[in-house]
Amino acid sequence: MIKIVGVSYVRAHLPQMVAALGKKKRDRVIITRNGAASAVLVSPEELETLEVLADKKLMLSLLKAEEDERAERLVEHEDIFK
């Protein structure tokens, strides 16, 4: 869920907002200043997800790993760490 609030509201309610983000991992709070978006408050889990999605090299690696798993091109870890 996305919530839009003014910076003055954030100043008055930051502890409650942070606690609420901890419970709802996918929530985002858009913080406005003079009616325009100026910042976004997200949980650490949401930030991590956004960083992974933004990393093209990592995403390609994950997609290749999924493809390898579907094609049963797997290697046991014992074979790698001999």
C-alpha cells in the first residue's frame, strides 16, 4: 500500500510510521513538500528488493540459475568443493 503524507506529518509521526513499515514489508510512504513528492520511506526488505531488481547483472544471473534448474543442469556442492 502506498501512503502519501506531508513532511510535517512525518515529523510528528515518524516513530509510528517506522513501526508500521516493520509490520507491512511492502508498504511505501511518499513524503511531500509543498505538494510535490520529495522522498520515499520504505522498509529494509523493500529496499533490498528494489536494489536486486535494479542490478541487471544479478537479475540475469538469477534468471540463468532458474533456467539451469528447470533444465536439470545442477551440480552437487560436494562436487564443487572437493
